Amino acid sequence: MLLGSAVCFQAADWPNWRGPDHNGISQETDWSEKWASSGPKRLWSASVDTGFATVSVADGRVFTMGNKSDRDYVIALDEGTGEELWRHGYAESLSPNLYDGGPNATPTIDGDYVYTMSKSGKAYCLEAETGKVIWTKDLKQIYNVNKPTWGFASSPLIQGDRVVYNVGTHGLALKKNTGSLAWETGAGTAGYATAVFYDHNGTEALVMFTADSAYGVDLSNGHQLWKKSFKTSSSVNAADPVLFDGKIFLTSQSRDGELIELSGSSTTTKWKSRNMRMQFNPGVVIGDYLYGADGSIGNGNSVRCINMKTGETEWTEMGIPSSSITAADNKLIILTRDGNLYVTEASPIHFMQLAKSKVISGTCWSPPVLANRSVYVRNSTGTLYKLQMSEVVVEPQPLAVNFAGSRLEFSWPAKGNFILESTDALGQAADWSEVGKRPPITEDDRYIVRVRPSAAQQFFRLHSE
């Protein structure tokens, strides 16, 4: 007898940088870190060229970016197989500068369209199914804005009918359907962080982290709501601002992390922490605690937990180099610079490792992505792996067989969604078909199907739908 089980999942796409809630946290719960000693199973691999874009996953497709031979490529892969569905390329310098180079930003999926931006400021809207260009704008050339030292890095943020970029003095927004200008704020130098949406006393607003300041920006018109000076070494404001309890946490590798509170057009510092200086990848807030990787992307070696109400350090775990962190189901998913994947409890009490495995080689600065029970990891030279984060455990259903006169009586517990099937042959010649009436008879909390055998040899199985 072949037995099966009906399993229901609540799967979740990851359609943009930092996930559907823009906070690095997935709402998935039906995933597991209980992999074999050899590590999580690799479901597929793909080559996506040089760069640091992570992946976005939506509607059965995986999107990312890379650069090869001084051409950027937006790449769409089949989520199930990793097969390349399409790629769209355009001229763009690799521009290595103390790192491998290539695209910094991650594609954003909004319905039937994918939005991207290159390091030189080329913005694209493409058809997600085919890669067809809907519109493209060279933001640097059209709006004469300054380009940051390492190029533009913010991922496009979709809010309503706008697509927002960290480009210019404190941001720039286009109308997402046409690419026409919604608003711009001048030629000033942008930071590397992605815009963060928040509610400013009933006004839809954005936190824009630029080269030397954080701004509050009115989403409707680009007007400045407030400004907080935040000058850092080499003007590297790259980690996205993090929201907590109506306040905003700002951090950079060369300056203490700082929680600010807004009051009208002014800001007040609530606390500073020298123990949470994040260079690229923002941490995640779970409850009242921030989990993040302290230190520079080259030399950082610790993960910390900070109390967001007080700024106090709850714990520090050393020996985890330059990590990027996402989270789901009260667990942290940590990818180190050298390709070790950790899963830990998100606990303020102590660092509690649940699993660890070396999953990829090379330089890994792109955050891991959890989507639909799989984790995606990539390195700077374009190796992308999809790793299985679930094993479907089939719970055998006791199938009893008894004689009932000239018939066989099959019965099993009245739970799940099973059908009884039969065939006259096994192997490649098997042609399974359902037998019995639907729904089956229920007696004493068991489903009952009575069958009169129709062949000299007949095989039966209980099969999940």
C-alpha cells in the first residue's frame, strides 16, 4: 500500500528589498531549520553575474541583477527550477571600487511589473512575465543629480502610484505607470539606503537617508518635514533607517547608532549605542529588541541584541563575520560574509544557535531571503542557491482492510483529505484511478469504502489530494 498525507501551507512571496513589510521579517511559519548534518538541501543553482542585489520572489518567479562585460542584466528565473526565463541587458560599467562592483539595488515587484535601478541611475520598469521594457529613465542625466562615490544603491520603493528612489538631495519620485516625474528635491548627494515609508502624524511620509543627513519627506510632494544631520566617514549612510514605536533608528559603521524621536519638524535623541554600528544591512526589530551585525563589512565580527527602549546591549556573539540578517517565526536567519548560514532564536536572553552550515563560498554581502519555505543566498560573483527550508513529513494513515462478504472493506481515520485508488499493475504501467463513492461513508470516526475486486490482481493505495 502507498500512503500519502494532505499538507496545507501558508506560503509567502518576498517581492522587494526587506520583504513584504519592508522590515526584513517574513510572516512565514511553515519552514524549518532542521536540516541534515550536511546542511540544507540545495534545490537549484543559477549564475546571475557580478553584483550585490539580493532576490525578490513573486508569482513563481525569482528576480535579481548582475553585471557581465560592462552590461547590467535584470534576470528572471523560474522559482521551481531555477531555469532562466528572461534577462534584460543594457550598458553599465562594472565599476569595482574596493569591492567586486556590479548592481547594488534589488528589483522591486509590483503586480505585473518589476522596477530596478542601476549604479549610474538608470531606472527601469519591465513587464515581469516577459522582461519587455515599459519605460526607462536615466535619473542622473535627466535631473542632473550627484552620484554617490559607489553609485546609487537604493532599491525602488513602491507606494501608491509612486516609485521612490534615494536620488538627489532628499529623494525623487516617479509615477510608476509612466515614469513621468512626480517630484524631485535637487541635485544633492544621495545615501545608499532605501527609502522607508512611515506615518508622520497622519501624513504619508518617507525617511530618506542621504550622504550626510536623514530627512522626513512628504510622499505626496517631496517637501521636507524634518532633518537630522548624520555625517559619517566617506558619507556611507547605507543601512536603512529602522522604525520602532514611533521612533527612528539611524546607524552607520563610523558613527554610533542613534534612536531619534520626532516632534513636529524637530528631532530629539533618545539614546546612542557604540555597540550597534551597522554598515550596510539593517537589523531586524522583534518585540522591543534590535538584532544586527555590529562593525564594518570588512572587519565586523559580532552579532548583537540591543534593547530598543534603553539602548543597552543585551548580548554579543563574537565570531560571526559581517553578517546580514532576516527573520521569520521568531527566528533569525543569518548569512555571514564567508557564507555560513545560521538559524537562531530571536531571544534577548542569549544567543541560541539552532542550526549552522557552510552553504556558499565567496563574498556574501547580500541578505538571505526566505520565501515559500526556501532560503536564497548569493555571492558577489553571481552564484545563487535556493536552499530547502522544509521537509514535507508524511504522516502515515493507518489503512485497515477487512472482508465484508464478497467485498473488501477499506477504512482509515476520518481526517485529512484522502482518496482510495486502485490499479491493475505497478511500475510505469500503473494507471491509478479513484474507487468508491465521494464522500466516503463515515463510521466511528473512520472513513469506509467497500470495493468488489474486479480483476485477478488489483493494487490499492490511500492517496492525498
